[in-house]
Amino acid sequence: MIRIVLVDDQTLVRSGIHGLLDLTDDIRVVAEAANGDQALTVIATTAPDVVLLDIRMPGLSGIDVLKALKACGTLPPVILLTTFDDDEALLEGMRAGAKGFLLKDISLERLAEAIRNVATGLTLFRPAITERVLLGLQEAAPSFPNLPLPERMTARETEILRMMAGGFNNREIAEALGPSEGTIKNHISSILSKLGVRDRVRAVLRGLELGYI
């Protein structure tokens, strides 16, 4: 059983997510918190497998909670939840140690999948695709019917592809993940080669089609 601590300042949001997760067979909410201070106490006493953490709360924000847990060396896998696609908050959350970032209107199926992935040590950054990426996707071919299945991408390449889908440039990806910008460029070149495409937009589209994003 995957044990969850749910942190959100809105009672209705907590109740809704709690109720949805009760429909799964392998995920249970073992504690809730309505603010950042409560979250630090509850997380310390329950030692959850995964924390679902509202990114914006009065007082201590989700980012503040992440930083405090990281400073104490007690940071569990955390998925940040938000009501909007916030590039800046996503980057700050990744730097602070978050393992995932999801919109609150996500389906139960995707939320449960994200929790399971993060609980096993994976990262999952699946922001809504930003407007600037969607504009590019509208100009790209809708499918790649003649392309063979690509060589399997590494976990780091998949992580970078998901950030590309979020509209992040090489510098922002490097700042969030740690490697140099040159290393990120090398990864992206490998991604394009493996997917059999010539630019970032088609890489994102191909990644969506193959289920990487």
C-alpha cells in the first residue's frame, strides 16, 4: 500500500482528492494538512511514501515546505499540485527537490499513475503543454505513420523531453536538472536522433504519440 500525506489549504480540494484515491486498491491517504506548518509536523510523524503538496498556500508555501524538509534531510517523494501551469513555480519546485508536478484537474488514472511512478523512485513532470509549444504543434504533422518505433530513451532523456513539452529552453532545463547547458544540448540531439525528427516541436509531438509525455 502506498501511503499518502495530502496537503492543501482548501478543504474541498483535499476531500475531492482523498475521495478519488480511496477508489484505488493500492493508494491510501494516511494524513492531511491544511497548511505548511501542519504539513511539516504530519510528514515527520507519519513518514509517508509520497506527499501531494499544494504549491501555493498562505504562510509556508509548498516550495517552503520542500526546502525545509530538504534542509532537515527528511524529504520524501513529493508531487506538487497547482491549479494552473506555472513555469516559474515548476522550475523552483524541481530545484527544491520535487519529484512531480501536476495540475489539480488531472484525472484519477493519471494521478494514480504519477503516485505509483514517484513511489518507485521515478520523476514525473507533466505540466500542461504551454501555449507557445501548442502553437508549434499546430504547424507540425499530426502523426508519423511511416516511422519505426525509436530506440528506447533513457530516463534522463525522457525527463528532458517532458520539460521540452513544457516549453523550457536549454538554459532553464540545465538550471533545473543540474548538468551544463552543453550536456543538455547533447541529450536533446540524442532525443531528436532516437525519435527520428529534426526539431524540438516534432520531438514533443512524437513523444506525445509514443506516450513519453
